[in-house]
Amino acid sequence: MLARMLALRLFGALLLSLGLLPVSATLSTADAQERVRWRMQSAFGTQLPHLGPPGHRFAKDIERMSGGRFEIKFHEPGALVPSLECFDAASKGSVDACWTTPGFHAGKYPALAFFTTVPFGPGFGEFMAWKWFGGGNKFRDEIYEKHGLIAFDAYCIGPETSGWFRRQLGSLDEMKGLKMRFFGLGAKVMQKLGVSTQLLAPADIFPSLERGVLDATEFSMPTMDIKQGFHQIAKFNYFPGWHQLVSCNEILMNKAAFDALPDTYKAMIEVAATAQVGYNFAESESTQFEAMAEMRDKYNVVIKRWDDKDLAVFEKVWLEVITEESAKDPLFKRIADHYLAFRKKYQIWGDAQFVKPTYQKD
């Protein structure tokens, strides 16, 4: 059998050398032959719209593009490692990849939260412009490289709600002393306003709220918050999500494992991840109005909007947070300065294009 295979290869090489056989007919590249199987831990379960399902779509896209030769197995939260410990797991190679968010790694580097979302930050277009073309993601990549990691933006969602409360708030002063789950840089704002914040994985939020460990919580968009069941305990849902006007997440990978892949498989990961960014953002925007109506009409949720004066307080405190964190963390300052400089340059375009809606309500 071996002799026959060698004879066929030699015959093919001879025909190729004589120009009688096209290259494509003789080459069976290592890239096409290699079978690779990865384990990917997700921070978000498949029951959560817009956070878990895009991980499945991503894995399916890889399977389709590779003809089934490159398999990325999606694992539900906690199946391999705790949701908030993916940074270390991927760094050590305990898992090949994580379907997660940079904000979950802010305990190691507070500035990483910039790469998920920024309070009073830009919309989707401006945010991706900074990250992809303005040099923002280069800072993220520098941090990850120190830990043997590499990442691609993999899915974004639209604005979130800013909190679920058991009672209506008469003023921001009434938040003092509350125990609240809060994400990202917005948590630092809440802390300065007297709120005791915790960062909990999605699966841990409802039990904590139910047992009274939490007095209030924020998590995500209405479609996801309904799935979490927050309305069963807290009936007052506040908008807008000043702390998360757009949120972008990532596939975080062990760099050695990524570097060992054939170039075609590397390209598949980058293309499949990038495809989810816009698709998932549009999908997330397409269903929230129905979910809000369901919350109001079926579950008797009271939808509240912060007064302009309250939003002004949140923003003022956020600017104080930038100053304070920059003073004690040089990396935070580098990233914050870069981000703010980009926004200042973008402003001439953003302001010129802003249109205030004038349509009448029914």
C-alpha cells in the first residue's frame, strides 16, 4: 500500500513538472488535512439571547468553513472553569478559548473594561472605529500578550438598562447603602455614590437577588433580563443604560494554541468572529421593544427614566472616576487619554451628523 502511494505521488509530481497537471489537482495542503478540536468555555449560557447563542453560531461557522475539520466545542458556563476565571484558564492552556468579555477581567486590569463598554460612551459605529481603526484594541492586545493570550471582538449588543430596583427611587441619595450587582467602569461611579457593588456571573445574579444578598441589579437588555427573572423580585426598571450604551465582547484564546493553527484556520476564526459583531448587534436591537412591552403589560414592570439632573450627576461622577483612576494607574491613564482624544477628534463628524428626532408620538 505504501509503495503504491509513493508511486502515485511520484507520478503526480512528474506530470506537474511537465506542465500536464494543474497545481490545484495535485496539492492536498496540510491546512486542509489537519483536524483540530478546541474546547471553548462560555461566560454566558445558551439560554441568554444575544450572549450565548452567537457563540454557537460562531462555532457552526468554523465547522462549515473547515468542512468539519476544525471543531470548536462550545461549553456552557461552569462546565470547565468558573465563568469569571477564563482569563487564567486560557492563559494557562486549561481551555483553548473563552467566549467572554474584557470587562470580566477588570479585576486584573481595570482598564480592560474600556474594551467592553464606557459610561456615557459612543454608539456602535464610533466605538468600533476607535477599537478597530483608531488604535484602541492595540492596548488590549498588549495586555493580553503578556499573559499568552490573543482575542478578537466577537459580538456586540445595543444599550442596556441601568438597573432593577425593588422600589421607586425618589432621588439618587436613596441609593446609598444599596447592595447592587454592577458591571464595568460604571460600578466605580456607583461606588462613589455610596452603592456597594459586586460583579457576579449571570447565573449567580437571580439567586443573590432572591435571597436578599443584593438589593438591586443591572445586567443587560430587556430580552435577557426577562430570561433572568429579575421582574419577579424588582418591579422598577430604570433607563437609559448610561453605563453601557454599547457593549462588545470577545473570543479570548490561548496564543500558543492559536499560533499553532494553520493559517486558514486562523483566518476562519477572525472572519467568523467579525461576522458576529454586526449581525449580533442588529439582532439585539430588533427585539427589545417587544420585550419592554411584555415587561410592562404582562409582568407589571414600571419602566422609569432617570431625570436629566440625575444623568448629569452620573456623568459628573464618571469624569471624576477617570481623573482618580488615571492618577493611580498609568495604564488606565494611557488608555483613557487615547480614548478621550479619539472622541474629541470624532466630535466634528459626530456633531455634524446628529439629528434630533422631530416625529410626533401617537
